[in-house]
Amino acid sequence: MAVTTQHLIRYKKEGRLIAALTAWDYLTAQAIDQAGVDLIMVGDSLAMVALGYDTTLPLTLDEIIHHAKAVRRGIQKALMVVDLPFMTYQESPEQAMRSAGRVMKETGAQAVKLEGGYPAMAETVARLVQAGIPVMGHIGLTPQSVHQFGGFRQQGKSAVAAERILEEAIALEQAGAFSLVLEHIPADLALRISQKLTIPTIGIGAGAHCDGQVLVTADLLGLSSWSPPFAKTYTNLRETIFQAVQTYCTDVKEQRFPEAE
């Protein structure tokens, strides 16, 4: 049975934790979907792990739609959520509507994700939800604001900053968001938010008390040359690929592949 936004809300009520990962192509999506993840995000992190940019900022709407269409073809069960790239929704609710509409129509995604809190972003979320577009929010460390933050730094460490993030979470829920990503905030703040909201929280570097967790799949698989300190690497495919390709090159040069008939 395919996962829907309403399933995620029900999982929170039942105390069932949500497992989420990112995908940027057909094969990655197919593998993690078959392994049983509940939620697959076509995150703008693909700008860095698939396209080689230093930040998520250069990613275009056309680029993420291209990747999301491939991801969609690999998914049978998981809920698919697509990020709206930088400056494709911040200008106005109308701009967000156009961008989200393209994503939903062209990729087959079940929801979009956008970064930021209240008041302007809550208004945008409300407009999208009223138009029938499910929205996942994203607060705390929002990578599209990396230059404003002065780097990928933990957010919400002071009492004032923590209160602001909590208020943003409440505003986004009231605007109709079905879930929130909490990125790189203190664990006690993530716990407060998760207990306050009726919609599920998905943590990334936000401690163990969220309603689910998400990782960038390239970090989980050890494909990235660098990963954030809160990520967990479950295997080292970068080294496995290196060794396999090195062995292949040697076999070709020394005429061990292909084998003589």
C-alpha cells in the first residue's frame, strides 16, 4: 500500500516512527523504496550530491523537475516530496503556486517542501494548501539561507532563537502543513516542538525525539566526500566503487577482462 500524507499524520498518533531518505535518480529511488522507507524526498541537496554545486542555491526548478521525474519512476510505495528550489517561491504566494503546480503536474509528486517560517511563509503555505497542494515545512537550519547564517550552523541555541523556531512551527501547522523538517537544532527544542504539534516532525541533526528521521542518502551510503557531523554513514560505497573501478582498470590493462574464449 502506498504511503500518503495522511498516513504520516496517523503514524504520529500511533507512535510509529517515520524513516525518510533522499533520492536524485531512478536507481537510488527504486533501491530505497524497495528497502521500505516511508518517505522519499527529492531534496535540493541534489544540487551538491548529484550536480556538484557547493550549495543548494544554484539549483533551478527545471533541474529538480528533471530529477524528480526519474525518482518518481522508481517509487512504488513511499510518499514522494519535492523541494522548491531557492527563489522559486519566496517572492510571493503566486510565484510559489506556479512553481508547486509545475512540480505536482510534471513529476507526479504527492507534496512539495519549502523552507522558512512565519509570517510570510505561513501565508504561502496556507495558499498552497487551499489550492490542494500538500506542503511540508522546513525550519531550523534552512540551507537556502546558508549565507545569511554564515554557514551550516546549528540554529535555535539561544532562548530567543528557540522561541522563534517554536512559533514558526506552530504557525506552519496552523497554515496547513502536514509535516515539518527540523534541521540542526538542539534536541530539547526538537522535543518541545514534536510534543506541541499534532503533525509529524522529521529530524535531521535534531536529536532522537522527532517523529521521524531523514538523511541525505549519499551520506548514509558513504558516497559523499564530506558529510555533516550529525549524519551516520552505514557503509562506504565510495571506497567500494574506487576499489572495483581500480580492479577493472587493472584487469583491462593486463588483459584479464574480458576473458579469452
